[in-house]
Amino acid sequence: MLSKEIQLEVNKGAMLPLMEEFYTIQGEGSHTGTAAYFIRIGGCDVGCHWCDVKESWNAELHPPTNVDLIVANATKYADTVVVTGGEPLTWDMTLLTQKLKDNKVKVHIETSGAYPLSGTWDWICLSPKKYKLPTQTVYDNADELKVIIYNKHDFVFAEEQAEKVNKNAILFLQPEWSKREEMTPLIVDYVMNNPKWRVSLQTHKYLNIP
């Protein structure tokens, strides 16, 4: 149990349950191949069975960390920061993004969109999940839509989600890692027949980097 004082700080976004932070190469989507500092925030109730960071789900396992410290660490390394999770929009992202922007850092988020948008972002990657659909604020502001393809029905889900995002969002289909050999050829065929979509791969896993 957190003390009342710390819980208040968490509630207003001055402290966040930090799971991990690391400098690496963005492996997915529009910014594949670019250097970025990743901030992984704990806490997620979306519950994807194929999630590759299930240890992020329980926020209580990850210590509330002052956003000033998070920002100080991030700005040592990169001019682009990616906030991910877990589900970062579980928490108020206003203070974190404000302080990063004050340091002239580009701020990206990777989110399921399950909670209303908070914070100020240079790039919003929406990766929607069937179990808890995105809020309208995230559909309206997403810069890219990245749908994970685990089975053939996910192509139907992808088209449904493409109808809901704003017209400027870049559309990606990405194979779920454990199904990549089965799903990648289907995705390639689908994109060739539906060229509004692009292929995204988890290139960081092929490169064996975080």
C-alpha cells in the first residue's frame, strides 16, 4: 500500500509507476530504425493474452518514481522519448510530457487508447485491442494505427479500427511475434491487395535488442 502522500502524487502524475527505462532503437511502426529513449510505465488492465510484457500489468510491482528523475534520465540520451507500458494512459501524462517538452524532447506514446488522452504528444501510436476499445480522443488524435495480427479475424478488426481513426493516421499491420511465420505472408498479401496499409515488423526482436 502506498502512503496517502505518494498516492496523491501518483494521482496527479507527479510520480509514476516506472517499470523500466532504456535507450535503444525503435523497432516498430513509422519510426522504425531511429534512436529513442523508452520509458515503460507499469499498470495495464487490457489483458492481451499474447502480451510480451505481462510483468508490466500490476502497477504495484513498480515503484512510484518522481517524473523529474524520469525526465533527467531520459534527456541524457536522446532527443526522442517513447512512453509505453503497460498502458501509460492509465495515468495522467500531463506533467511528464510537459517537463519533457520543456527540455526540447520529442515525445511519442504507444497506447491501446483504452483511456482518454492526457499529455502533449508529438506522435501517438494507437495499437487497439478487442478487449477494451480505444476512447474517441485517441482515435481522433492518433498519428498511426498499428493493429497486431494474431489470427485471420484480426484483419476484419483492423478494417473496423481504420474506419474510426482520423483520416491522417498511417495504417500498419504487424504480426504477433509468436505467429510471425504464419501471419507475415498473409499480411504481405493483404497489404499488396489493400495498399492503404503498411507492414510493420518487430525489427528490434530480429536485431536482438530491447
